[in-house]
Amino acid sequence: MIRDALQRSVDFVTEHNRITLLVMVLLTGLVVAGIPQINTASQAGGSADQFENVDRIQKAQYIEDAYGNATADHSNRTFRTVHVWDEDGNVLSKESLLTGLQYQEEIRENDSVGTTLHDDGMAGIENLVATRAAGDRNASLDEQIRALENTSAAEVEALVGQTLSEDPRAQRFLPTEHDGSATSTDRRLLVAFDTETDADILSTADSALYESAEDRAEAGFFVLGADAWDGANEQFFQQMIELVLPIALLLILVILAFAYRDLIDVVVGMSGVVLSVLWMFGLLGWLGVEAGTTSIVPVVLVAGLSIDFGFHVFNRYREERGDGDGIRAPMGRGVRLVTTALILVTVTAAIGFLANLANPLPLIRDLGVSITLGVVSALVIFVTVVPALKISIDGLLERVGLDRRKQALGHGTYLRPVLQRSVTLARRAAPVVLILAVLVGAVGGLAWTGLSEESYQQADGEVAEWKQNLPGPLGWEQSEVPEQSNHVEEVYQPANADEAIQSRILLQGDVTSDSTLEDIDAGVREIDSEGLLISQQGTQAEQSPVTAMQRVAQENDTFATVFQQADSDGNGVPDQNLEELYDGFYAADSQTAESVIERTDGEYRSVLVTLSLDAEYAEADSVVPKLDGGAATMEGNADRTATAAGTLALNDAVLDQIIGGIVTTMLIALVAIVLTLTAVFKYIHGSATLGAVVSIPIALVVGLVVGGMYLLEIPLTLLTALLMSLVIGLGIDYNIHIGDRFADELRAGKTSVEALDAAVTGTGGALLGSTLTSAAAFATITLVPHPQLQSFGSIVVIALLTSFLVSVLVLPSILLLWDRYTTNGVRTPDTAENVVAQD
């Protein structure tokens, strides 16, 4: 019934091509109308309840519930940093310091900055030096400028030396490793803004800081705010398009020209690709699927699959059209013969992509849905619009005397013998090929345990010189922002604890045992010994019951007595009668106590340690184990637990959860695809085992991709872990085409070797064209100087190449072994009796 319905549909398209085109034009207009409705604010992360089974997430939620109000940030100021970097100069010279004061004067005159500026105002080492020159610590900015202008360069150098040696505040504005000399290549200015200011005014003030710094870029001034990154990102994406798009299009067109050897077919095929992508975006808009950050991945994947569909439609039509044939009948036969495979590819690919719905991240779920819609769109376009358009154009050209008969790819003088060698290999050494494939796939799969894990791959801003020297718009102009950001991260610590990454460690259980506070102190010292805590002058990297009680004891004599009595060895860390100590703490300053010690119904249930880290988000994989080590020390020998639940630890836990989810997703997809192919091949070709056999190579492709990642040192990140699940959808494509063609040829009465030869040389030729085109397009992505995109392009290229090689080198051997050792349900009864023995 289904086959008859498909045949009637194909017959309608080929017999009524103009009506088909008219209907599809109208339908395309309706679908594409959904594009303006696309929600581009795609959510990259997930909420806590999506990972509620993760221990760290649970602890973080517990901290929020127990300490949320007490630890809320009640500060009414936020800092912006203006950096000065002169790699070959001295930013502590009179000229540079004076430029800094003039910069401050200019931005103060900006209305938005004046409205937004906090009472703490602006502070830099130039102010400390200038007030010394003025002889008045309270000198106004104008007075500071005049004083510095009237001071000689030598006198300024002396004042800088005095400031560095006598004023501890000065170090806050210099690199962490500054040697105390009167010269430096770096310094920074801190600008305090009032957080209660209107957001629009605050944004305008930020822009003023950025623009004024840009005016002094030659003097080394820069600001790493939203304006700087917006400009850098805009430049990056524009250059990416200018570099990748022309090269990708050129490669695609060259390969399509080689494969089709016909300009009209290239244009028709690319029209189908464009329509498929437009349909995908239109459906995303109508269905309300978020597509902001997911756009590029579905576009390139759907374009690749669309090109593949086009190769099969055109190649099979060329094979079917004989010397005396017209256009409609061969096109009808060709489309009917490939439609089954295209539907199978669509269904199995959709299974692989939709398996991502089991992933907790909305971004990954959106990607699965987006690509599935794109593949379905490609199927619809390439069994309706493309055949109808091809018939219409070829019919018109042949009426004016142009012969539109073309040779199918894979039947040429040079390519056919190469493809036939894989059939020869299968005939002579199928068991050996299968054993080697299993071993290689197993080794590749084992490489999974050796892949490193990173939250994301951070760009270092470096660009190969040859990319910068490319002519015209292809040349990559290196942005200074990533380089500046990396430099700042390298030489500075956060200006204050509030600006640093915070790591919270929650202790639960017996938090009143005598060893609790000393174990906490030991754990903090262990983490500090790893160089993780900020050591900036005038900042406190630790907020714990110990430090909080020490501060209160300095202000409250009564509590100071209780504190001292609880400290038996006088080392400043209480080690006895902790429950009484906590009671006294709450009595002395309940608000401070609530921020570090949880008391519920008179019972002390947990304590909280907050650490300000000198670390970056990209370092989570190395920092979190050290935090966990310190937390283990805090547990001590008592009956309590200590869990790191700060941002870095949460990111690390979420990544582990996602990677675990990807493994589950792949297993679900593999099982679903095997069951689907088994059922469909049983229904269409009469053999369930053939469907299972065709699905086997997917596991080999996955293993080879993992092995490729290991050899190329591509880490598991949110993006690469996602791509591993998409490999399932890519890996099954080629195998289905070969397996379905093999079954069709057997049904037509050919022997297994003859059927395999037709499948590999005919369908294999189309697969080669598709592989070369898609792999070339994705390979251009690796030209972009960003490791995330390079990893993305590399993985997809590996998946495409290995899928093709497996389909033409390994699958033929599996198919011959299947034919040799199973009862064949594909051949018709009369042809089955004439099967010859295979060597």
C-alpha cells in the first residue's frame, strides 16, 4: 500500500511537472512566510531543574535556599576597568600618566558617566602620583593635571617610586608580578558606577569609556566591555563569511561541475539546496523552535544532506535513461528507485537527530529538531521540485535541439575500476575485512576514555600569517580584543573579590564538632597553595565562618571573649565549644552569622565557605579537582560532607552530565535505527536481517570518528559532544543507499556480486560526489581561527569521509557474507534458484 502510494506520487510529479512546480511554489511561499517569526534568542544553557539529579546542582540550590537572602549582593557599585598596555614602553611615565588624567577628565564631562559615577569615582596610580605632586591627597582632578604638568619627567619617576614603596593601594592598579620598579608595560584604571542607575544610561556610560579609550589607542588605552566584544564579534563573523563562503562555494561548484559535468544540473541541484534551507527556517518559525545560536550547524548539515539527495536523484535518472528514452519515464523510474532510500535516510537521520530530545540542554534539543526539519524539507524538495524542474528544463532544451543525456558518476573510464576493486576485495577477503573493521572500530571506541573534557575551547586570538596575507576580503584582519583579553587574564588578578569568579563550598552534617573550623582553615590553605585564590592588595579572598567571626570579634568585645575561649591553641581558629561559639556569633551579629552558618529551629545544619578565585572559566577542568581536594580536607574525619558548588564546579558537572547524556543519546539512536531498518527492510525487501546488517557499520563510523578526535586532540566540549550524536544521523546515510540499491538489484534478478557491483559503481559514484562536496564545504570551516569551529569542521569531515569509506569498503563484505550465510528473502523465487556460489 505504501509503495503504491509512493509510486502514484512520483508518477504525478513526473507526468504533471508544471502543476507540481506551481503547487510547490505556493507551498514554499506559505512555509517561507514563517521565517520572520523565528525566535533568535536561543537559550544556550538550561535551568537547574533540568539537572536536578546532579549532586552539585542540588547543593547549589540548597545554598540558594539556605543562604540566598543573607549572601545576596547588596553592593550599590560595580567596577569598570580601563587598561593601558604599551608592550615596548613605560605606562608609568609622565606622558602616560598625564594622558590617564586627561582621559578621566574627558569621561567625567560625559553626561551619562557623570550621572552613573559612584561616590568612589575613578582611581588609578596616576591619581596617587598626581596628588603627591600636588602635595594634597584631596586635590581635585584639575589640580592633579596641573601639578603633573608642572613636574619634570625625572621628578615624576621619583614620585612613582615613592608611591609604589609607600602606598599599598598602588599595587592594585599594576600587574600581579610587578617588581616594584618605576617602569611597567601595564596599568589599569578602575571606574566605579552606581548599580542603581538606569540600565540604558549605564550602557551609554560604558560606551563613553570605550570610545574615549579608542581615541587613545595609540597610547595603549583599551576597554574590554560589551562594545569592544560586540565590535570584535561583528568583525569575526564578517571575516568568517568573507573567508569561508567564497572558498566553500568555489569548492562546491568545482566538485559539482566535476560530478555533474553539466551547468544546468548544478543550478537545479543548488536550487534544491537553497529551498531546503529556506523550508527549514520557515518551519522553525511556524513551530516556534528557537534558532538563534543554532543557525549555522543546521544550515551546513542540511546543505550537505541536500547535495547528497541531489546526487542520487540525478545519478539514478542518468542511469535509467537509455538512448531511445524520453525524459519523463526514466525520471519516474529513477525517482521511484531512490525514493525508498531517501525516505529511509530521512527517517533514520531524524531518529539520530531527535534522540537529542533526551538531552537536558535546550540548545541541543533545538538543534536536533532544526536539523530534522531540514532533512524532511530536503526530502520533500528533492522528490518534487527538483525532478519537476529537471523535466521542465531538459524538455525545453531538447525541443530546441540540445541532447540532455549525461553519463552517471561512477560509470566513467577512471572511476568505475576504482570502485569495482572494493567488490573484488569483498569477494576475495570478506571475513578478513570484517574482522579488521571490528578491531579498528573497537580501538576507536576505546579512545573515548582518552578524550579530554573542556567546557569550551577558548580562542587565543592568534591568526596564521598566511591567512592574514590572503588577497582582498579573503585576508583575515586580526582583532586586538582577544589578544588584549588574554593578556589581561595573564598579568592581572581581579581588581576586587566581587569581580572574581566565586567558588562556594557547602559543609553539611556535623558542623559543630571541634575540628570543623580548623578543617575548613586547612582546606582553604590547601586551595591557596595551588595558587587559586586572589591575592590582590586590599581584597579578601575568603569568606567563611572563621573570617566572618574574626571580623566581628574585632568590633565586639563580648564576642571577642567567646571567640578567644573557643581557641585553645591561640592560632586564631576556634577548636572547641563550637555550638556555644555559634550561639555567641548569632547574638553578636545575626546578619553576618546567617551568611556563613545555617541555623534552623536552633540546630546548626551547615556552614558556607566562599572563595574568590584567580582563575578563568576555560580552566574548569583543572581547577575543579583542586577545589574538590580542598573540600575533602574540610570534611576531615567528622561525620560531614563538603561539596564545591560554585560556577566552575557547576559547569564541570553539567558538562559531565551532558557527555553522559550524549552516550545515552547515541545508544538510543543506534537501537532505534537498527529496529527501524529491520522493520522497513522486512516490509519493502522481505528481509529483516538485511536491515540489521545495513545498520551495523554505524557503530564502526562512530568508533572511527572518536579515534579521529583522539588523534587530532579534539576535546569533548558542549559542541563536540553534540556533534558525536549527530554523527549517527550522518553515518547511516551512505550505508542505506548502498544496501537499498543492493536489495533492488537482487530483486531484479542479479547475483549478489552483480548486484553489489551495480550498487557500488552506480550509487557509490553518487556517494563519492556527495562526500567530496560536503567534506570540502565543511573543511573550509577549519580555516576560521577559532578552535570551536575548527573542531566542528574537523569532526564532520571525519564523519563524512569515514562514512563513505565504510560504505564502499566494509559494507560490501558484510553484504556478501549476509548473502552467503542467510536464507535470502530479497530475490524473487525464480531467480533464487539460479544463485551461483560465491568465492
